[in-house]
Amino acid sequence: MSLMNTDLHSSLKKYFGFSKFKGLQEDVIQNILSGNDTFVIMPTGGGKSLCYQLPAIMEEGTAIVVSPLIALMKNQVDAIRGISEQHGIAHVLNSSLTKTEVRQVKEDITKGVTKLLYVAPESLTKEENVDFLKNVKLSFVAVDEAHCISEWGHDFRPEYRNLRGIINRLGDNIPIIGLTATATPKVQEDIIKNLGMTDAKVFKASFNRPNLFYEVRPKTKDVDADIIRFVKQNQGKSGIIYCLSRKRVEELAQVLQVNGVSAVPYHAGFDAKTRSKYQDMFLMEEVDVVVATIAFGMGIDKPDVRFVIHHDIPKSIESYYQETGRAGRDGGEGHCLAYYAYKDVEKLEKFMSGKPVAEQEIGNALLQEIVAYAETSMSRRKFILHYFGEDFDEENGEGADMDDNSRNPKPKEEAKEQVVK
Ligand code: ADP
Ligand code: MG
């Protein structure tokens, strides 16, 4: 089935209220509507959900959406119902539903009302659900956050490995749509292999964030003073400072407060009430700075974060990209500053030493890449994008002069000596 562009646009307007597609959305949707397997790689915020939501609404039958987080699913279902003003159009099927609720969901699916059925992989593996779903009309299966299938991704979920087998049981030739914001070639290979989608058409958006400025500074014992100076030079602007440990988070937040910077700490050791209080203070701009562990940030959408500082080097380029990606969402400036000392790398290696060997090997390989990033004298943007399998023209590409190395090229040897080992 191929649709005229005007139909697509009017449906986009009708169901989502948007007048234009973003990036590759329209091509992706055309491909899904023609019944092909589709692989979508777009950065966070790129608009991946709409790529399966719109065709699901337009096609006959129900689309199954596999997603790892119940909270994420609930948000999406509420949003879809809000726009469409149609109750049964989207449902979540999970273990928290009562028997009556499950019956209602199944009724809506059988009647053909439900266009989107969100499930966690562990619900999809349940026999009773497989038995039900193989007897209803399905349009396609979308696997969101598809990197969960790979041990090379940042969020490996073993249950994702069973998906292909289950999808086979649901019917013949059900199209699969895989979606992820993880751009590393290794993870992509894993997804294609495990979901058996070698014939899928791949849509990959650029991961370049031209408005972000990347900088690495050697980490000395004066790192706190350096951070205070940086924050004071950026007074009134919103920023996130990531630290590895909870203890460091609390210490640094206090040091900042003592020095007249309005800052709050955030880590998973605080109770839910305290966490949401600090988070709100940051979002409502009652404070400028949040000092946090990586527990902070998932789903935080503050468009005008002007800097992201890493007090400690993160565990992979992937994590660094995600965490710095919270800066400059509005397109305005975003300064990404990382402090680097080799002894911090050794600390991260030590953390891993208790884990299974396979996991350690992967962890160490990822760590070597971020070390190479910290020590490189080439364009940092080129380095990051190369890691994601993307070419970047460091002379004329968008954001070509937006990193320390490109602004102030250094002879290689000198750059190395500056790094504190
Ligand atoms: P991703 O899953 O890729 O991280 P989302 O699907 O959550 O991104 O979408 C990010 C934001 O972009 C959402 O607020 C969504 O409403 C918005 N969005 C998606 N498509 C469009 C569009 N065509 N026009 C305007 N906004 C859009
Ligand atoms: Mg998403």
C-alpha cells in the first residue's frame, strides 16, 4: 500500500496536530506502509515514536509496540488518547492490569479499535498473550529502544533476545520496525541479526549537534576551583554537572553553594520526594545548577541547558553523547566540558573487575574509546561522529570549529603532556 503524500500530511495534522514531518519521518512512514521491514536510527528527540504511531493508526489491525519501560508506555498511550480523543485507540498490556482490564483491552483489539498495543517484552512472551495475539489482525511489530537487544548497548535486556521467535509465532511475514538512538555500528549489527531483519531498509539520521561545543580539560587537584570559575563565568545559565559517585555529588554541590552558586545535588540515594523536589527546582529555574550522578537526566526535557560538565570521565562515548545531548536542546549554545585524568579510568576499570568476564571485556573496550576521545588532538566532533559510523568534514561541516582542538590546534606531543597521568 502506498499513500499519496497529501494523505500522509492530512493524517499528521489530524492525529498529531503537526503540519510538517521532522527529518526522515515521512520516508520512514512510507516504507512502513509499504509493508517492509524498517530500521530507524535517530538521536533522542528526533521523533521516532511518530514513525510507527502514524502508520499504526492508518493501517488495518493492531500494531504491537515493544518498549522496555512501563512509564514510557503509559506516557505515550496517554498522549495518543489525548490527541485522538478515542479511548481504545492505544493500550498497554502488562502484568499490572486487573482481569477486567485485560478483558477490555482484548475486546478492543478484537473489535479493531486498538491501533497501538504497548507491551514489555516479558508480557509478550506469556503463552496466554501469544495465543491471543496470533488470532487477531496485526499490522506490524515495532521494537522501540531496540539497542536493548545488544550487550554492546547501554541497556541490555536479555528478554529482548526472544522477540524474533515470538514474532514468528504471531504470524507469517509480520513487518518489523526497529528503532533506536544508539548509533554505534556494533549495536546496529546486533539488532539486525537478532531481529532477523537483514532486508530491512535502514534510515539513519545525522547525530551531529552543531550547536554543542566540546572541550576536555586535564583534571588536576584544582578541578573544583576550575568548575567554580566556569560556572561563575556562566552565571544565570542552567547547567548540569555529572560526577561518578554520590559522595562527590554532595561535596561538589556544597562547595558550589558555599561559593555563592545556586546548586542542588541529585542522586538515587535520595528518597523520591527529595529527588523530585531538586529536579523541579532545576526545571523551574529556582537554581542554576544541578550536580548529579547519571541517575539524573532520563526524560528530563529542559530546552535551555547551557552547559554539561563531566567532573569524571564517563564510561563510554555513547554515554557521553547522551549526557551532553541534554545541553542546547533549543538550538542555542551548549558547552560540553569534560575533565580527564587517567587515574579515573583506572577507577572505572576497578568497578568492573567484579563483573562477568564478557561484560568486562565490553566495558574495557568502550572505556578505551572514551580515553582516546579525551586524549585526541583531532576535531572532537569528528571523533564522536566517526564512532557512530558517520563521516564529518572537519573543515566545512556544521559545527566544524565548535571544539577546543579545532579552535586551538596543538602539536600532538604538547597535547599529550598536558594530560595528567
Ligand atoms: P525519540 O523517541 O526519537 O526520542 P519522540 O518520539 O519522543 O523522540 O519525539 C520527540 C518530540 O518531538 C516529541 O515532543 C514529539 O511530539 C515531537 N515531534 C515528533 N514529530 C514531530 C513533528 N513532525 N513536528 C513537530 N514535533 C514533532
Ligand atoms: Mg523514543
